[in-house]
Amino acid sequence: MRLDKYLKVSRLIKRRTIANEACDAGRVTVNGKTAKASADVAKGDVIEIRFGEKRVKVEVTDVLETTKKENAAEMYKYL
């Protein structure tokens, strides 16, 4: 699955366009490397997102095409 879509479906970022912009600005890394929005995300990958001074680091536990809001948090775990 594309990184920007994963960020939206997992609700780490609310909108896909904002996820796309964050990737283009270099604020998202996958496994320690700056990632483009089109990068593939797989189970076990570590994603880090920088929101200003705040950093969010998660490990991908599941990749789903769609999910309900209540189950979105099951797609990752915080590190």
C-alpha cells in the first residue's frame, strides 16, 4: 500500500493530501529513510512523522485497504 494512503486509512494523518504534503516536505521516514508518498508500506515497517517539535514513531502491525475509525488504531503500535 502507498504510504500516503496508509497514513490516511490508519488515521495517523486525517487527509491523504496532507499526508502527501508531509511526505513531500521530508517530514516522514520509513525504516530511517526519508520516504515519498508513493513508497510501499508493509507489515513490520517503522514510520516516523515529525509535526513541528513533536515526533510520532509507530510500527506497522497490519495493512488494510479500509477500516472503521474504531479499528484504525489496530493498524499500528506506538514505539
